[in-house]
Amino acid sequence: MQEKGEVNTDIPNSNRKEVWLTEYGPGNTAISLRVKYKLFEKETPYQKIEIFESYDYGRVMALDGFIMLTEKDEFIYHEMIAHVPLFTHPEPKHVLVIGGGDGGAVREILKHKTIKKVELVAIDEEVVKTSKIYFPNLASYLDDERVEINFQDGIEFVKSKRGIYDIILIDSPDPIGPAVGLFEESFYKDAFASLNDSGIIVAQSESPFVFPDLIKRIFLIFKRYFPIVHFYIANVPTYASGVISFILGSKKFDPIKDFYPDRVKNFAPTLKYYNEKVHLASFALPNFFIDLLK
Ligand code: SAM
């Protein structure tokens, strides 16, 4: 069984010649999208970048065969990783994004008028270049004057940062290749220290169906550093199991107790997924998820 995704053309027991992008596993589950053609492919020192035109989800970015985003559902992930912490913090000004080379999280952050500076730390410059060409609706905001891009390893970057950021977003792929260390305690410890005294961190923490042990491990790490720790979830159709979780660690502000729905109601920019009810509902975890954390 392949660990990575692949493009296969031969449809079992049929002579239909179709092209399907299939993301395998982990485990014995796969996601398949029928694609019209491949638009781009490049092996970089860090990973394989592929861009496809799919029938049902528009353009698709895959890294090492894993689906990172599709034009049709990327708004869900990007709105939830950004707006939940940004509407928890009373006046976010300085934000650090680690990973996120596609630009989607930065696009959402810049919708907040209080933002003065966004630092994006992406290990692979080719992801940013490719996203600017094939996903301008995401990446064009990376040229905003408030955005500073560093092409380096986020794990190294935070080692030298202390007490700076209002918010840190870890917009990483799955724990493979250069991203493995982004799920380790030493990195989270440095990220914690890089936040100022009222700082908030959010990391994508995978699916509870696919990575239950990872979620439990990250929870125990965050509990060691942050007085306030919550998971929240969202549905992303093209991610493994269709559910993605996020872990939020906060030094001062609670995303439920210190959340002011009116700020969202009066928020001018239109959002397609996130609203004040979704914010609160996303923290209502199902029992099996709660049991994972015991
Ligand atoms: N939303 C996607 C997901 O949930 O799978 C992640 C999208 S984003 C494209 C992931 C980015 O993280 C990629 O641009 C990748 O190059 C970058 N990345 C991986 N490891 C990194 C590291 N150690 N430091 C900084 N960026 C990293």
C-alpha cells in the first residue's frame, strides 16, 4: 500500500480511462478526486509540489501526494485557523504564521483592521511562488506591505524569538518531512516563549479519526505551558476523514469566556464559513474526542 498519494488511470473492472488523484492513508483509507489534468509539478529540496485541475473541487494543491487545499473548500480551514484566535484576542496587531506558504491564512488575518504586521515563515519558497501563479485568490495578499516573508525553517526561527507576538498560527502539513518537528514539544516550547504575555497560539492538530494519539500528545504538551487550552473542529471535505481539529493555547484570553460576538457581527469583510455561532459551536467537542483527552 502506497503511503503517499498517486495519480492512477486504470479504473478497476472498467475500461474507462479517467484520471484520479488519490491520497492514501494513513491506514487503509483513501481520498480520491477525479482530475482533468495536472497543471504543474516540481520536486523541491523539501517536497513534491503538484497542482491539478479537478472536476468537483477546482484547482488542488498537493504536497508529497497529500491534499493541502482545493479552491472549493480552502475557505473553511483558513477562516477557522485565523478568525477564532483573532476574535479571541481583543486587539491583535502582530501575527506570526509558520507554514502557510499558500497564503490563505495571511489573507484572512489581513481582514482585521488592527493588524500592523504579519510575519510568514515558510520553509519552501517554491510553494509561495506556485501559489501566486495558480491560487492568486489566496497568495496575492502576500504582497501586502504589512506582510514580511522569511523562507526558513519555522523550528529554527522561533528559537531566537521571545515575548513578541500577539498570535502565532501553525499552518503546517501533516507530520511528514520538514513538518515533523512542528508537532514536537521543543518547537511548541519556543513558540510559547515567542508569544507576549497575552499571546495566543493555534496549530492545526489533524483529524481525531486519523491521528488520535498525536492529538492526545499535543494536548498534554500544551497543558504544560498554557493556562488556557481548547480544541476546536471544522469540516473540510477533502481532508482525511473530512474533519480537522485545531488546538488553541492562550496565556490570558479564553476563546469562549472572553469572546464578544458583537465584534463578529460588526465585522465588515464577508466570511463564507466563520461566524459568531460557528466560533462557539466549534469548541463543542463530541464525546469520543473528549474521551481522547482523558
Ligand atoms: N493547510 C494545509 C494542511 O492542513 O495540510 C497546510 C498548508 S501549507 C501549504 C503547509 C506549508 O508548511 C507548506 O508551505 C510547507 O512548505 C510548509 N512547511 C513544512 N514544514 C515547515 C517548516 N518546518 N517550517 C516552515 N514551513 C514549513
